[in-house]
Amino acid sequence: MAKKKVLYITHEMSPFLELTEISKITRQLPQAIQEQGYEIRVLMPRFGCINERRNRLHEVIRLSGMNIVINDNDNPLIIKVASIQGAKMQVYFLDNEEYFQRRHVFSDDKEKFFDDNDERTIFFSKGAIETVKKLGWTPDIVHCHGWMSSLVPAYLKTTYKNDPMFKNTKVAYSVYENSFNGGLHADFSKKAVMSQMTEQDLTHYAPATNSALHMGAIAFADAVIKGDERIDPKVEEFIAASGKPVMNYTTFDQTETYAQFYEEMANAELVSA
């Protein structure tokens, strides 16, 4: 039997970028799942604070050269890769000079949230899917971590739902506690619309707050994973009302629980855990 394939999409991962507990989860979980016999890939942005020389990043020429369209503007997508020593894991980095080549991640040195974090999120989500297509690697499970990956479930279940690479793919979304205050640009949901979509499809995302992005992702995901013991009560209510299968919070070293959940997702036998 062929190995099941799990794609992890995250904005942070140890040792490359450590902002929250997400970085530890996305470092240890993929390796543990791989050691249990799964084939895995990890995608994240190449933020400017990630040291290329120290982490031995190098460009993957055959994957680079795509353009991601946002607001009718073509934005070049460069793909780089690094290996995690001792883990036999490769991590793919999505890079773009305008969106990611900055010393800071989401806020400037005066702690002002970047005005274009909405477009950076759209670029990353679109770019992640297109990168997987160019890899020619069909995932059984896509596991999205955190708000910057929140558009991926929407895109996979609308624009890409009939794509041969993704039509049988199941999507899990991990919800974490609020990681930014305020909101993204007011036109976020309008900018995020792709082909075979309307603004109405992205209604839940429209407020562009951290919780709204979570709720939008939950609405399209096949299953929800609680990544923190406590999450926004409004998001908790939304999860309950969605009727989606839920994996309750567990420490990320409980990889058997994740593996079982993935198996149930892939086999369409999902029940809440």
C-alpha cells in the first residue's frame, strides 16, 4: 500500500522561525508522522529574518518562476528549500522580494501591523497550492496551521475542488489563540477571491479579524484541530455549530492521536476525538 501523504502549511517552524508554540508543533509533528510511515512535505514563507546561509536555504529552480496574481498584479514566486539535519525532512520556503524581504515578520519596528499583511496572506495561500501542483505531489491530507494559512481550505474547496491533484484531498485546520489584534485590510475578502469563487464564498472572512480568518477556514475544512487549550469563545461556538469533526487539544507529542485522526480523515470515517 502506498504511503499516505500529509502536507503541512504553516507560517513558522523551528528552527527557522520561532514566534509561538506553533513553531514547536510544526517541527516535531511532521517528523513524528513521517517516522510512522507517512510521506510529508512542509511549506512556509521565507521571511527576511530567516538566515539563508545559516539554514542552508537554496533556490529550487524548477519550482521557481511562477507568478501569483493579486489585485491584477503579477507577483513572482521563488521557491527555496532547506533540510533539517538528522530528520530527513525538507522544508520548502515561498519567497517574494516585496512581501517577505523585511527584517520583521508581521509588524514593523514600532509594532505597527503591516498594511499589506492581507496580500501577504493571499500570496502565501495561493502560492502554497501552486507549489504543490508544480511538485506533482498529491496530498491525502493538508494540515493548515494558523491564520496565515486560513485561505487554503477555501481555495481547495472552491477553485481547486475539481483539480485532479486535490479532488480527493481532505483538509484539517488547526485553530490557535488570537495571534494578532485589529484586522487585515478592509478589502481582504474582495482581494482574496479566485476563479470559480464569489465574495459571498468568503463571507466569514470579511471582517478580516484573527477570529474571522479562523471561522472562514473552519467553514471550508473537513476537520478542525484545537491547537490551544483555550481559544476565542466565538470560534469555539462556531466550531460547535459547524458540525465538523473535531480533534480536541492534545500535547503535540501525542502523535498517535494525530495519526489516527489523519487515517480517519483519509478514509472518510471521521468522528470527533
